[in-house]
Amino acid sequence: MNNLKAIIAGVMLAATTSATAGGILTNTNQSIDFLRNPARDAAIGLDGVYSNPAGVAFLPEGFHIAFNWQYAHQTRTITSNNPLYALGRKNNGNSAKTFEGVADAPFIPSLQGAYNKGNWSLQFNLSVPGGGGSCEFSDGLGSFESVVGGIAYQLGGLDQIATALGQPAPGVSGYDMDGYMQGRQYYFGVQLGAAYKITPDLSVYGGLRFLYGTATYKAKISNIMVKTAGGYQDFGSFLQSATAMVDGGITTVNDGLAMINAGMAQYEAAGATALPQYQELVATKAQLEGSLATLQGTNESLNSLQKYSEGVNLLCNQWSVGIAPVIGVDWRVGQFNFAAKYEFKTQIRMENESTVNKASEIPAVNKFRDGEKVNEDMPAQLAVGAMWNITDAVRLNVGYHHFYDKNARWYNDSQELLDGGTNEYLAGAEWDVTKKLTISTGGQITRYQLTDAYMNDMSFVVNSFSFGLGFNYKVSDVVSLKAAYFQTNYDDYKRVTSTEPLVSDTFTRTNRVLGIGCELNF
């Protein structure tokens, strides 16, 4: 019955992950150009300040600045199968239940700028390279409800104790509860650097990325009730009455043991321990001691639940800063352009301001203890790409990303549960329809190396295929307007944790992004 404490371990782990494209913790969608063609790793454009910074050196001399606005809408859906759900008042006897979280990021901004002069290109990028929104599960999560269901199931064992004590059986056969979970996470980034053209066709880049991370996690479990023979009863009130019944039983058994011990003492004083009457007392004492141990264990379990009798209401705020180098190279060969970029790991230690003030016996709770510093590194990333100028108006792009997830450090070394790092494969095309209008499209395949041990309903990713399309329109030699649509289609990941009885979860997500932007060149 003390498993209700596990709710706390799950409550605060429902962190939001990347708002749109990228690795487990990384957003790669830093521009509208990416949304309309994600294979930008070897493209020459101002968005290269993030995707191909060495290539920005090949833009014309002068100032270049762009503002991008994106709106992202996600859902995260977990379909769980657990026989305990059948005990839930709202579940109509069904053992399968769907939990859906809605994640909205209404304003994901980014700003890119560059000043090119001679062989030099000075650059900056302001963006949200991690997080970027909030996710809300209005009905909580399966990990909340299954534990409450387990409590109700175990409380059914009180019937046997009540009958033995001559009390009416509580008849616990179900539960009711309200759950809520919200996580909000943003990593604001500033990248400063410079590119230099070593030759007219070869450039290199070096820079630094600064990150400021902030997150808030809220969870509430309220209105916990148990279904008894007399109807639904408040969990706190039920605990009080159940504890009183068990305490009364302990008193009765102790009184019985006192009488048995007194009787045995008389036989022992008379040296009559061989008599059948004495042996009956010994057997009765053993039975009473067994009953006492059962009652004391039940009492301990009930008492451990008292602190949760009014539900759970938790809040944790986190923040941190980090810095990492970024290097890149770009090489033009005839109609082809090749580029590579490497972002070093950013060490992040999130510091908590939390309502959890004391160390807990549950390790996961300590992640959110007030003043605790939590490992949340942003993994290193390697990006390589190529662009083929088929004609002056048509370009083809390909790219590859690898995120070194297992070399990062996350809380409780959860990165070790992965089978390897994330891989992404990208391709796209651009067509200058006229001198003013360019249209483009592209796709991205993302493959994580997931394991059942890593996956949970509080923070998960699944393999996906993304596509984008959009346009760039040159209003004048100075002003260009951009718009794009980007969508990610996710696989289903099924995890079976038990076959007898069947306990399983299926994870999936949806993601849609709209973006508009403006670029100035002067």
C-alpha cells in the first residue's frame, strides 16, 4: 500500500522535449528556410548562421539580418493497457486508456545576423535551441493512475482483517482521482562567431554558443477516493477509519497475548509445561503473534499513506547556464558545395527552486529537491551536408546529423539506457521559379536508438519522418519575405512490461509548425 509514494517519483519527470525537429534535447529548426527545406547543412544563406556558419562567408558583402517566427503544435499520446484501470470510476470497466498531452509553443522566435567584409563574416544567432513550449496532460498520466489503482486493489485485503476482527468488511473495489501535469521548458541560446575565407572556395568558422535554460514543472493529484461497500469515500477519511480499525485490532491482540503469557507463566511456574493445556496456549500465542505482525505491517502501510491523504500538489522551477564551442567548414567545388559543422557538448546543471525541501527515499524525487543541481547536458552534434547546383535555378540538398546522446550526462545517467546516439537523414530541393520567387521542399528521417528501459510515459521520443515546404519572395533587393509549413509523422513505439496480466504502453506524437520570416540585406 505504500506504493502511492511512487506517484511523486513520476509526477515531476514529465519534462517537455524539443518543440519540433532535432535530437532528444535539441531543436534544429532555427529558421523558416529550415521549415521549407530541412536539408540546409550545405546551403548558402543567412540561415547558415546556425546550419552552415562557414558558408555564410560566401554571401555578398554588407549587413544581413533575418527575423523568424514559428508556431508549433504537438500532441503526445500514450495508450496504456493495465487491468488496474478497470477499477477506475471514470473508465467504465475498461483496462485500456488513452492519455493525451497537448504541447503548444505559440512563439518560437529566432534572429540571425551577419556582417561580411572582405574575407571575414561576423555572425550572431539568437534562438531557442532546446525546449520551446509547454506540455499539459489535463487528466494526468498512466503512471499516476496505475499506482492509485494498485492502492485500491491492495486495500481490498482489508476485508479479511476486518472479518477476523469482527468488523464490517470495507469492500474496497475501485477508485477515483483527478490528475494534472504540466511541464514548460525553454533553452534560450546566443551564438557568436566568425567565418574566414581561406581561399575563394574554402572557408572555416569558429564560435561560441551560450545557453540559458529555464523550466517549470507542475503536478496535482486530487480528489482521491476509494469505492467501498457503502459507496465512494474520501481517501483521507477512509484511511482514518481503516487505521482506527487496525489499531483496535492491535490492542485486542496485545490484550490476548498478555492473557496468554500470564497463563503460560502459571504453567511454567508449576513445571507443567508438558500438559496439553500449556501446548494449546503455545499454539494460540504463535497464532496471535502472526496476527499481530500482519496488523502491525498493515498499520505501517496505512500510516505511510497519511501524508498523501489530501493528494499531491508540487511545483519546481529550474534554471541554468552553459557554454560550448562551435566549429565549421565549407568547400565549393564546381557545381557542388560541401559543408560540416560540429557543436560541442553543452554542460548544463539545472538548479532547483522547489516545494520538495527534504531528501526523499525515492531517488527520482531528489531530482526536484530544492537547491539540487541536475545534469541536463545538451549533446554534441555533428552535421554534414552537400548541395548540387544542377542549374542556376535548381539546387538539390542532402544532409546527415548525429547527436552524441550517450556522451552527455542526464539525471541518473539515463543516457546509458539508450543503445546509441540519434541519427537524422535529410534531403531537399529548391527552385528559383522567377528572379523574385523561390519555392522549396524537403524531408527528414529521425532515428533514435531507444530501449524499453529508457521509454516512459513522462518523457519520450519516437522515430519519425518530417517534411516541409514553403517559399521565399524578394520584395526588393533589400527585403525578402518567407513562409513555410512543417509536419512530423511519428511511428508507434510499443512497450510490454508484463504479459500475465498484460501491462503495456504505446507511445506516439504529432507535430505541426507554421512559420513566417523577413530577411534584410543591405
